[in-house]
Amino acid sequence: MTPVTIVGQAALSGLDFVAIADHNAIGHVPLALRAGEEFGVNVVPAVEVQTNEDIHLLCLFETYEKLEAFFGRIPFSERRNRPDLFGEQLLFDEDDNVIGREERMLLDSAAVSCEDVRKLAFGMGGVAVPAHIDRDANSMLKILGAVPEEYAAVELSSRATQEEREEWSRTRTVLTDSDAHVLEDISDMGEIELAEPTVAALIERLRRGGGER
């Protein structure tokens, strides 16, 4: 699951878009963007932020510069990782060589609420999407009991039922993606109608919502 391999697999799977949305980290996004140019796949600069409510928000931006500026405003935990307990947090180059390690404990929640993340992302030209709301773990729906109407888009996991997709599509833009943690899970299961096949058009679509898939 190195960045170049992920983007390459996305290309082989016929995807128009792929997001490298590491948990509380963005170190692999620049490499993924370069790989996207090589493979002809739109790479969406992204990060999955875990808020102080233990909610996962998929934060997407048009450019890496906007993502980086947003990321710099999030108060992440400075607790150091324990590789003996949680494994290594490795950084790779374009040849899949290990070039570094992320020392922060990426499993820790950031000291920020989901509402503050939403406002910050939107104010910086991006969008915050409640992730895998149909699941129990780290789901806004399960933790808060509802998804506030301010969130124009939601993400459903690959395990969501057709009924769940139809229900949420009545009021929100629905992303259904592979949320892949292993290469073989990368698939073309999600579709969204856009004015043009660009990252800018995708971000604009998610920001305005509209209750259409």
C-alpha cells in the first residue's frame, strides 16, 4: 500500500479519481500527486482527520497547498508512536524505498471538534465529509446520533446497503468508495456526476451538495 502502488492499482482498476487519505497525516500526498500525473489518474489531496469526538472526517481539497495549509491548523497529538505495539509508520519514495518514519502517534484524536474541522476545511476551499457513517467505529451517525445538515456530503462504506444509499441520497451527495486498506480492495464501485472530470469539479460538487448522487 505504498503511494505509487496505490495510484497504479487505481489506474489498472479504471478509476478516474483516487484519494490518498492517510489517518492524521499527509506525508504521502505529494508523491501520490506525481504518480497520478504519470498514470493519468486524478489524485485528490486528502486526509482523514480523527476529531476529539473520535469521529473520522474525510477532508478533501483541490490542491496540495490548500491541504497543507489546512493540515497546519489542526492541533494533532504530539504523543510519539510505539512501533512495538502499533507498528511502524513508514514514509516511502517513488521506488517504494523507506525514506523516513512518522513519529507522531497517528491513531490519536486531534484536539478539535468535527464542527471546527468542517468550518476550517470549507473556509480554506475544501470540504469535510463524515466518513463511513454506516459503520459503528468512528462514525458521526453512531457517535452523535445524526449528521448535521451543514454537511452537504457523506461517505458510505462498501458494505452499505442499497437502501442506505438511496435514503442518504435524498438529502446529501453520497460518496461510496472502496476505502481500501489493501490493494485488492481498490475498486470502481463509486460513481458521481461532474461537470468535468477534474479535482476542482469534484470539490465544487461536494461543497454544494444537493441530494443527488
